[in-house]
Amino acid sequence: MPACTDYWINDSSGDPLLVMTGEIDAALTKALPRLLREVREVVGERRVTIVFDRGGWSPKLFAAIIKDGFDVLTYRKGRCRRINERRFVRRRAKFDGRLVDYVLHDQPVRFLKGRLRLRQVTRLCDDGHQTTVITSRWDLRDIEVAYRMFERWRQENFFKYMREEFLIDALVDYQIEPEDPTRTIPNPERRALDKELRAARADLAKLERELGAAAANNAEQRRPTMRGFKIAHSRLGKQLRKARARVRRLFDQLRNIPKRVEVRDLNERAVVKLATERKHLTNIIKMVAYQAESDLIALLRPHYARVDQEGRTLLHELFATAGDIRVSDSELTITLAPLSSPHRTHAAQALCAVLDQTATIFPGSRLRIRFAMLPPRRIGLAFPDSPVERSTTADGAPPP
């Protein structure tokens, strides 16, 4: 069935900025202008770089985006000339505390018959593959352009985490909104026929390969003429003619079916548009929760060496740990139990100390919240109390 698409905009660190629901089966190239209008309302008039994948490739759209005060950063789509490996240069730098090492080539390129001038940064991989990046950012070093493009995977990691921990794909309700009957969508009949045509072409190619292999292996002493070869492989030739006729028939059918149809031309249950209001509300709550986690991670970073690998796991344990709440006339004191290991407990103690300095007031009251953490449990040997038999000498004294 045709589906609506949620478009997520995340910042450079991977935290969510906003989400919106696009039209059914709308391509990214058609959704980007509306997305950028929403982004402009959120971030103001400062210049913003939009990083996206090949689904948004359109030099004509790039020109309009740049004119509106945005910069683009994306992968190049389609074939392009391969660059001689001797023209690449090794670049090294440190970003976000990580050492980055790329082999790069940097050059200007033109699109739209020379009217649009952009920058192309190409990375040479260890296996010889060349990954090409296109951008309008001329002020950045080539290695930073490549790093920002490849770090778009932070958004993929965000989606994976949100699916597992926040059930971001869960269905909120079954309410349906009325759909515009005049809006066009891809023709589902054409999609099914196109799938059948691809399968028919694959069968045809297989038969052609078999016939070609038979011709290559033909013994000229037995069948020196093409007529003799065709007679010997009449069954394969018949299958081949039948497959070609099937491909022509399907192609003619596909050519006569419109690519897009209006919603009203489909049957009543062909298009179902779920209500978006409640889904957007729950998404907002999940986005705020994730951003709160990210802020706590930033506070935890100086006190926990493995914060990038285990930071959110530590926070989950901290959220679920037991504790005491004590209320006085002016304060609300929260004392948490120690965590599973001493080094995590010490990190949580440092985090509580930082939070305690914010002097946060509990909502709806005048009580200042204070956070504390019990010290880690001592690990040592313990001996149970049990009676011990003692032997004595004849005079009642214990043995030596």
C-alpha cells in the first residue's frame, strides 16, 4: 500500500531537531523545500548546511536551496569520471576527539550547463572504490567535508536506538484522516506490472546466455551451418522466442498504463492515511527525552572514560536504580542506591554533584532538588557465625 513518510531533521551531533510527515510516496526531492521552510522557522536566519543521501539528488533543487540561504552536502548520484589514484592526497585531522584519516581528491565541478558551480571531494577507499561527495561549502577543509558527510550515520544510529529504546515505529492509534481525492500517487497497477516485466527480462537474459554458451561450444564438424545449429537447439530457440514475445507484450501494457493516478480513481481501501496529530505529540515527547539523555551524556563525559560506548547504558541503570526521597521545608533530597560497579557509581556521584549545582526547583513547589549517591558497596570476605568444636588437653587447656 502507498505509505506516508516521516522526515527527521537531526543536528550535527545526531540529536533530533524536528520531524514532519510528508505526502504519500513523496520523493525526498519534493519534500526538501517544505522541510527547509520548517528548519528556517526553527533556526532563524543563520546559514545552515543540509546533509542528505542520494535520494535528494537534483542539481536544479540544489540551486534553489543555495539561493534560499542553505548549503548542501550529499553524495553524487550517477556515473562520473574516475580519478587517477596518483592525484589523491592523504589527509589527517582530529574531530570530536577522534583521529580521522582519509585519502582525498578535491576539485570544482559544474552542473546545469555550467550555471551551477559546486565542490567535489572524492575519497579513495582501501579496496580502490571512490566515494564522491558534492557540496557548496568552499570554506571547509576537504577532510572536514568528508567527515561531515560520513558522520551522517549518526542519524542512522539515532534511528536504531530510538526503535529499540523508545519504540519510535510503534503504531499510536488507528484513526484515519480524510485524504485529498485529487492528489496523485504512483499507480499501484503499474508497480505490479513493472515487477512482472523485470522478472520476464531476467528469464529472457538467462535463455540468451544459454543459447550463446551453446553457440560457443558448437562442434563445427557436426553442425557447420547455422541451420543445423538451430535444428539441434530448436527447443531452446522456441523458449527464447516465447520469452521475447512475453517481454514485448508486458512492455506494451506498461506503456499504456499511466504512471500516476488520483486517489479518487482507486478503490476505497487502496489508500489509508493514518492520523498524524497524536503520532507527532508522542514523537515530541520522545525527542525531548532523547535530548535530555544527550545533555546528561555531555555532563557525564568528563567523569566517565567510556561515555561514548556505555554512557546511555549507564543512564538507563541510573534511571532504574532504587533510592530514598526526603522532604523538608525547603528541599527535596533524592539519594540513589549505588550502581552495579564502583566506577559507574563514582561517575553517577559526579553527575549528581553537577545536577545539584543547578539549584533546580521541583515543579509546582518551592522545594530545591538535591541529588546524592550512596558510596559504592565494599567488596570483601565475610565468614558466617557458626559454632566451632574445640579440643582440650587433660588439664582442660587448649592444645598448642
